[in-house]
Amino acid sequence: MEIRELTAFTAVAEEGSVSAAARRLHLSQSAVSQTIGSLERQVGTRLLNRTSTGVTTTGVGTVLLGEARALLVQYDRLLAAVTGEAAVSAGTLRIGVPLELPPALLPNALAGLARGFPDVRADIRHASSAAQLTALRDGELDLALVREHPSDARFDAVLAVEEPLGVLLAAERAAQLADPFGVWLQRLGGIEWLGFARSEAPGWHDQVTAIMRGHGIVPRDQVPGGAGLIAEVKFAAVRAGRAFALAPPGALSGGALSGGAASGGAASGALSGGALSGGGLPGGVAWCPLIGNPLVRRTWAVWSASSRRRDLAALVAALDMTV
């Protein structure tokens, strides 16, 4: 197998059609089809299921796709090491993102990338911080957006965004607990925190729980893989008055909560005590700032320190809030 064959096969599998892959590779459709045919003859079986709506990988094709992606990453790295220059982009940047992210952060950065690298496609994958760093280490991601700065020397990182966190409360509780400037964190001591499992982002989890304990709140252990980050579950528990959840101001416009459940316009009114009822929040739920900003969530852009991809460097520069 040749690199050009694996590149063509990967493009067809990712694009879902020969025509789209041909445009991405700047080749004719017949050239791409012939290349795939040659590859299938070499392995002795079909790699793609061809239908009127596009193509999908067969079982063997799926296995080959995973191996081809890893090999192409290694090939880019080999070129960079040998030439001392940036390897040419394979055409796709695989980007990991957390479930909650400021809505404009990544689109704005990708818009800047598109101006310099119009042929590069972003493959967005939602995953926890821990899962993203594992995928980055295994060569399955090119860029990870995570909640903690990694200590691994194989990674480089820049700060992408800082978000002072506020709190989601039942509207009645918000009226009782908030003053004109927001809510003191220590006043939430008798209410359960709807958090996240430590396995998802150990460093960030430890930071949050340490601050909460310092304010008299004893966090309950969260079950790994549970529903703690599902917006519908958060809202239902908060509205019932038995729990609170952390959220940035973006929760008011619906962009900061997972699953798209919090959608709508900006804050439309004020409740007593400094609590805001946003168009993106369901009835009976209010968002309040935490006085003094005791909890600030940081999202870091992390990538392999050995990468020499120019398109990746451009995207990182667009995300770097310190530039």
C-alpha cells in the first residue's frame, strides 16, 4: 500500500462520497475511484459500501481507516523530522471538545483557520478532558480542548478561555439566597452540588471540590459515566430546589450547557437578589453570579509538542487568549 492510496481511502471514508473526496484532494473522481479499486484488489475484499446516498466503510474498511489515520499522522511527523519544516496537512484536523464550551470560541477560531487553510476540514469530537488527552497521546486527536493544563512534557498548551462560574438555582431559592451582587458560595452549604465524575477531569475536579470544602460545602462523589452533565437532568434537579449546578454567564444564552437544551436569547429579566432569568433557561430556574468569583473555569488548547503542522499552529494561534 502507498501513502497516496491510504490518503485517498481516508478522504473518501471521512467525506462519505468520492466526489467530495476528489474535491478535497484536488483530483478527478475517476482517479480517486481507480485508487480505491487498486487498494481493494490489494487487500482482496471490499473496503467501502457504495449506495445511491454515498459510501460507508465495511468492517474491514473500518479497521483499515483507523490504522490509516494513525499511519498518516506518523507520516506527517516523519516528514517534519526529516525536512525540519512543517508537514503538509492531511486535510483534516481532529479536534476534541468538552460538553460545555462558549458557543463562539471554536467557530471564531475555525473561521480564522479557513481564511489561511481553506481546504482543511475540522472533525469535531465531544469527549471528557481525560478521554481527549488519552486520544491525543494515542495519535487519535490533533488538538484537545480540556479543563486542565497537562503536566506531560509531550504536550504543549495555551489558555483558550477563562469563565467565572455562577450558579443555577431554583428561582425561589435564588430569591432567598442572593443579594444584589449575587450569591456567596458558602450560602449553598445545605444544597447538593450537581457535579461531574473525577475521572473526567481529575485536576479540575480536585480544584473545584477543594474550593467548595473551603466554603463549607461537602461535595458528593459523582458516578463515572453518569448523567451529571446532561442539561435536562441538571435543570430538573435544580428546579425541584434540592440541588445547584455551576454554569458560566453563557448559560443565559443557551450556549454553555451540553446537549443544546438551553437555547434561546439573552437574559430578559431580573429576579430579586441579583438573580437573572435568561431566555435560555427553563421556567423556575435562575442563574446568579458567585460573589468574588471563587470558581474560574479554564479551557486549555493542548497538542503534541512534536507537531509541525502549519494549519494546527494557525488554529492554536486563533485560540490563544494571551496573544
